[in-house]
Amino acid sequence: MRIQCVINGQPVERDIDADMRLLDFIRETLHLTGTKEGCGEGECGACTVLMNGKAVHSCLVLAMQAANANIITVEGLSDGHALHPIQQAYVETGAVQCGFCTPGFIMATYALLQDTPDPSEEEILAGLEGNLCRCTGYAKILDAVKLAAERLRASE
């Protein structure tokens, strides 16, 4: 089967197997390895990407479901020279330890802040509820989201 979509602003057209997951298309076909596979069951959020502006667990989406979609992965956030403010906030607050879950958290944060530029702590917790971290204890992740939201609002 042939899929056409836009990934990180670039048109993509490839032949794929009908049962290929979006996660595998991104990682193995396009070699964008920032998106991680944690559980493969949509429970951990490590594979979170944006599809048409909404956060999705790419391990649960067939690549064919992304036909004609606009996909953004963690690689698509930076401009190539500087980190996106969300990525920078995660670095500065120490919200990264092993880093495995970080791309998924960053993409969930991006989706949250697109919809809710000035989120309360409860809204942050709700926006990140599909993502799990085994290292940080979450406090620094919450700090990163708050810092990113503040910086993004200030840059408008």
C-alpha cells in the first residue's frame, strides 16, 4: 500500500505494509528515532506524536490511518539550530534523567500548550496523564511545562 502524508513539514510518500504501525513507519522507514516504543500498548506515552494537531500514541495507530495527515515528531520541533522552548525548558529544569520518556512528554506538552497556553497544575496533570516516567518523580516535568508555558506566552 502507498501512504502520503506530511511529517515535520516535509511531504512523504512511501510503500508500506497494510499492518505497519505509525510508530514503525516513523522509526524504521523514515529513521526518525526520537519517537520511542515503550510498552507497545498505548499505556506509557513514549511514542506520542502529533497527528493533525492532536497527541496520539503512535504504537496504536496504523500508518495507513495517517494517510494525508500532518504528523509532527519531536525532531520537528526544533528549527535545526536551537531547541524549541519546550525542549529547552525540559533541559533547564532537569526534567530529563534517562530520557527515554522525554520525547513523548515533550510532544504531550506541545499539544497541551497549543490548546491551553496558561494551564493550571490540574490541567497539566490531565494533559500529561497518558505519559509515564520511571525516573524523575514528575515534579521537574511539571516545572518544565510551567516554564515552557511562561516562555511561550512571553514570546507571543
